Amino acid sequence: LKLSVVSYLNALQLYEQLPPCIEMGITLRHLSILNWLVGRTEKAIDYNRQQIKLYDQLEVPLIYEWFTVISIAYFFDGIKRYDSIYFYCDKAYDVAEKHSDTNFIAFTYSNLFVFKLHHAQAISDNNEELYHCISLGLKALGFNDKIKIEHTIRAIWQMFLNINLAKAYFELGSEENINTALGYMEKVESIYDTISFNYSDIIELYNLRAALKSRSGEYENAIMYYEMGLEEYSKNIPNFEVDSKFDQILFDIIDKKIIQSVYDSLSRNYARIGNFRKALEYHHLMTEIETKVFQEDKKNMIALLEADSENEKFDNQISILERDNQINELKIDQ
């Protein structure tokens, strides 16, 4: 990781001496994601802002421009800075509108819907926020007949929206809303049956069913769904070669955090039915993952700090060389 970061930082210095180019933006993106992965969110945001500023000077493909803007919204979502999230969602919408691209307008509404849902989940007395979320989710789904995307991608997008609509209705809590949530969960299952693709996010569906059973006191059924979800997830983890080190780190972190959450839920539900041996077993599994994530974060953070330090030394050496050259030029002039 350290060598990767040093290489990106050195490349960035070279690009800064050249006219603005898309390759510099890609380097900034890599540095942004690498810093975000180890918890340096402010640094990640700084690199992302540089990327946005660069792309404002260039004619770049829509996907580069839009993805850069929506990425910074995700960084702000991680630190719960909602005004900044909505600012960059508006910017993402403007980018999609500028290109008159229905697909990316729909994708912007989809992401805004999820950000609003996270916001609603973070506050109490949130019914008004949840209904606003739902209206955004339905608005995004309303683009279904207008967008032009490949069948599998469309199916994944539909499942993504339906799962999150189910979450929003589930949060509302009344019997009527829970029945509506169940309807959206059934839509996810019917769509999932039409694709031949490893969709690991399907674990969310099992987690929702498990949470619903746990909420109504059916702890054994909740356990069944959590364990079915783990089994399904293990079968559906995408099996492909990653393009870079930070992609590998990203997928590893996501996998560990999803499984850690399910282990925690299983531990709690086993305790509720008095099976403390299984509760302790899953608690140990959860803490093992937690420890691994902490150790990897610490190792990656050290690597990034060392890379920054080496880059700073390199900068200082360049500054000294430039100063010496200026002095020599002055001597020659004299």
C-alpha cells in the first residue's frame, strides 16, 4: 500500500507541472479512495474536491464528472454532514441535467433517496423525513421505463431501490407500513429470480426479514433468516479480479463489516432464546472480525502516513534543488 501511495503522490507532482488532464483526475481519485478506506475522510474529501475543480476545467465523459461528485457525497454521508451531502447531490443532478442524461438523473435520485434514508435513521421523530425518502425512491423508480441500461444492471438498480423502500417503510413501524415493506421485499425476490448474477447485497433482504421476526419476538425464525443470509452471501460474493490495491481493500472491508453486523445480530438473538453458548460463539466471531479490521486500518494508516512523510521529504529536496539552482543562476548573472 505504501509503495502505491508514494507512486500516486509522485505521479500527482508530475501532473501538476503539466496542463490539466484526465489522468491527473484518476490519480486524485485513487488517492481519495485510499485515504477514505483508512478513515482519513477529510483528506479524501480534499483530494476529491481537487478532482472536481480539475474536471471543471476539462471536457470529460459524464461518468467521470458525475461519479466524482457523487463520491464526495458518500464521504460526507460517512461523517453525517448532511448539508454537504445535499449540496453535492444537487451538483450531481446539475451535471446529469447538463448532459441531458436520463440514466444519471435517475441514479442521482436513487443516491439522494439513500442519503435521506440514512439521515432519517439518525434522528428521532423521523416520520416526515421517511415519507420524503419514500417519495424520492418512488420518483427514482418512475424512471424505470425511460432509462437505457442493460437488463442485469437494471435489475440490480431495481433491487437496490426496492430493498431501501422496504427499509423506509419498516422504519415507519405501523402494521400497514410493515405490510408495504413486505410487498417491496417480495418484489426484490421476484426480480432476483430473473438474473444470473452474483448479487451479494441480497443479504439485506434476509437481514430485513430477520429484523422483522426479531421485532415480533420470533427469535428462532430471526436466527434462521440471519443464517440463511450468511449462506446466500457467501455464495454471492462477486468472484472477479480487482483492478487495483484499493479495490481489494474496499471489498475486504465491506465483506468484513457486513458479516460482523450479522454475527452481532445472531449473538443477540441466541441470547434472547437462552442459548448462551451460541451467543458467545457468535460474539467471539464478531470481535475477531472487529480486531482484524482495526489492525488492518492501523497498518494501512501507518503506510499512508509514511507515504505522506516520504513525499514531504521529496518535496523538500525539490525545493532545495530549485533554491540552489536559483542561487547558481544569480551567481552566473553577477
